[in-house]
Amino acid sequence: MWWQQARNLAYDQLQLLTLEGQRVANSMVALLVFALIAGLLALTFWFAALTQIIILAQHSLLSVAQALGLAMVVNLAGLWFVLRRLRHYSSLLGFPATMQSLRLAGATNSKEAS
């Protein structure tokens, strides 16, 4: 009887670990893709800022500067979105359900031992 319960508990823990492992793998892929996009957006923002400074220094054409400023704002908005997605996916890498299950199992075992 108790060995069947132990086996079922071990199976449930293994299944939970496997499912969270799959989620971690998916999150890692998403993190890499969003980190690449964030890097590209940061790079284009930098080039746009440099371009705007150069153009403003050489000419005082507000239409060109405004267009570059708008491109910089759009790049910053995209970077903000990507960084938020990175933060979301990185929070999934800690196996939260497995850790909570192990904490609950440890608390139950310590109560039974008392």
C-alpha cells in the first residue's frame, strides 16, 4: 500500500518535472529570440540617435530630425515591449510548481515526523 503511494507520488513528481522542463525549454528559446530582438532594437536606437545628432549638427532641418526622433521613439517602444517579454519568460525558468510541490511535501513530512 505505502509503496504504491510512494510510487504514485514519485511518478507525479517526475511528470511535473518533465512538463516544467518542456516549459523551461520553450521559455529559453523565447528568451533567446527576444534577447536577439532587444539587441537589434538597441543597436538601431543607437544608430538613430547618432544619425540624429549628426544631422542636427550639420543641418537644422526639423523635418528630418523629427522623422529620426519618431523612429527613435518607435524603437524605444519596441525595446520596452521586448524587455517586458524577456522579464516574463525569465520568471518561468525557476520551476515554480515543482519547487512549491517539494516545499509542501517537505512541510507535510516534517509535520508527520513530529
